[in-house]
Amino acid sequence: MNEVTPDPVKQEALMALMASFVAQGHSQDYAKHMAIATIFQADLELRNAQLNRLLGWLKQDHSDLYSEALKLTENTRIEFEQRLQR
């Protein structure tokens, strides 16, 4: 079984966001859900930026791999969508 060690930066961000949402008048439970959603969205945006930067680098400096990387990226999207439809 794979245990995940909590990221201390994310834990600190979670606590700070929760405190901010509670200070705005939200309940503790709702503030936790809002904070988790906010961190999740930031993670998605980071992953997207990382992938875009990697693809840009491949296109510029390793054009021979770029088309294969695009195919792999597209195949990953297709596989993911198929898993969601099951």
C-alpha cells in the first residue's frame, strides 16, 4: 500500500485558506471544502503550465520528439475520457 506523506506547504496553505474563509463568515466545514478546491485548482493550473512549458521546450529544442509528445498527450487524454465514461 502506498502511503502519501502530506506536503507541508499544501497543509500550511490549507490552514491559511481555511482561516481566511472562516474570517469571511463561512462555516469551518465549508471553509475546508473551499480551501481544498482552491488548492486543487492551483495544482491543476501548475500541471498545465508545466506541460505547456515542456511541450514548448520540446518543440523548440527537440522537434524530433515533439510530435511524439503531442501524440502521447492526446492518447492520455483519450484514455482518461474513456475511463471516466465507464
